[in-house]
Amino acid sequence: MEDDEIVTAFKRAGTKENAFTLLVKKYQEKLYWHIRRLIPAHEDTNDVLQNTFIKVWNGLGSFREDSQLYTWLYRIATNESLSFLEQQKRKAAVDFDQLGEAYSNSIKADSNFDANRLEWKLQLAIRQLPDKQKLVFNLRYFDNMGYEEMSRVLDTSVGALKASYHHAAKKIEEFIKNH
Amino acid sequence: MNNQKDINEELDAIAPLLKNISRLPVQSVPEGYFERFSVKIPAESAPVVKMPMVRKWMGYASAALVAGILVTAGFIFTDRNVQPFNYEQYRRIDVPAEMNKLTDDELQNYLVTATVLSGAGHTSSPVSEEINETITAETASLNQVSDEELEQFLNENAGNTDIK
């Protein structure tokens, strides 16, 4: 089922729940990984994903159909993830470097972790980036998102996004070469 | 999302090492997580009904009315036992006539009590001393007047009730 059909079905009282179930099935995995790349622990990611879909349930009725559904979903998931990260920082009262180190440790604690594999080095390198650069890099590198779409998700100009992505990619490559 | 070619060309230019790394997720996820995943939608919360402007103002007016009644009632009940001062009642009193009704003993008692209460006998202020001296001198001069002279004075002033 296409996104616009899901939205139309959601707005009809009789098909609302079925449409929502279809939407969850279609996007749960993509959104899960988008969140998980920002928040290392599965349990936290699951909580943020739940909150994301609850926001979708509450807001989809007034969603304007001339917008792209997946851009809107990513935007909600991103905002929920950033709010969660902010809360974590406030609760722990730690600075960015300390939090980055804690996240790196949680990556190393994963049962699949293999320090020699490039994929894991990539994960560790991404953890070193500031939140905004991390987001830009993930959306483009893992989700293949175009700059225009990213601009709608992150409310940032295309020029700034390109600069941010380039900086992030260079930093990551540097990290991998040195580790 | 057909940007894969563009992204790879971009990476070739800025960070070629990243182009050949697998983008598949590496972190572990509990088995069957995506199959079992469901969203726990909270029960519908009661809709917030906005109060119309007229009802809003009616509410304010009712509150003001109740406050007014309470304040007025407060004034009425707290001032209930305070009687207004009746000047007329005191203006009608004939002081000389009332004084004439008093016996000599009552007057004597009053003078003794008033002197004690005012502390006239113990005061050391110059004005009080002057008054005391005057009273003593007058009392001494009255003692020198004989009973006959006093009786004659009273007979001559029997009709005169004004005290000055």
C-alpha cells in the first residue's frame, strides 16, 4: 500500500486501525535503525520508537497529504531521539565527551561486537560526532536520503547539510584509519 | 530514495574508504523483535472542550457577584454590635440639675477617688503643684469664714443655679 493510501485510510473511522498497523509494519524497521544509530541501547531505542509511533497516531489525522509521509516520520523519530538524548545528558549531568565515551562503551558491550571489522569501527567513529553531524551522516549514508529531504527533516539549509556531511565523512574516515 | 549513486560519487571525492563498508546494521536486536513489535496506543483522552466567550464572562460575573455578597455580609455582621454614639442623648442632660441631686458624701467620695486615680497627690509637675497650692490656699481661706457668713452667702445665691 502506498503512503498516501495509508494516510487516506487512517482518516476514515472504519479503517483507521488497519491503516496504522500497515504503517507500523512498513516503517518500524527503518525508524528503529534510525533511532538506534543515535541511541545505542535497544531498550531505549524501543521506548523512543514507541513514543514516535504514539505521536504518529495522534498527529496523522491532521497530516497534510501534500507532504511526504516518510519525511514526516523521520522528523518525529529524530525529534524524539534528540529529546531523549537531551534528557540523558541532563540526568547524567555529563558533558558531550563523557557521553560519547559511555556510548562507545555500550557499543563495545554488544554481543556481536568485533573490533577488527570495519562496520564496528564505523559505529565507533560515528559516536565521536556531535549529534547534528551524526544525524546528517546517518540519514545520508545509511538511509540514502537526498539533501532536499534531509532539509525538510532537520529544518536546515541544503548548503549547511552538505558542509556538515562532508565534515562528518572526513572525520569518520580519519578515525577509521587511525584505529 | 534513489540517491545511492550520488552518495557513492560524493564519497569517492571526500572519504573513499567509507564507500565499501557494508551499511547493514551490526548491533544485536532481540530475536523476533520486529515480528512481535506493536505500538501501545494509550486510551483516548477526554477531549478538551473550549468554553465559549459568553459562558466564560458569565463565570467571571458570577464569581464577582459571590465575592460582593461575601464582602457586604462581612461588613454587616462585623459592625452589628457597634452602636452609633448618640450625641442628642447627652446634649439633653441638665448637668447642674444632675449635680444638685448628688449628696455631699457622694461628691466627697468622687473628689477623693478622682484625686487618687489622677495621682494629683504624687505628681511633681510644676502645673500640678501650682493647682495644689491654689486648692490648699482656698481651703485655708474658707476655713477662716464663719458659719454665719456662709449661711448668708447661700441665702443670697439660693436662686442662682449657674456654675461658672
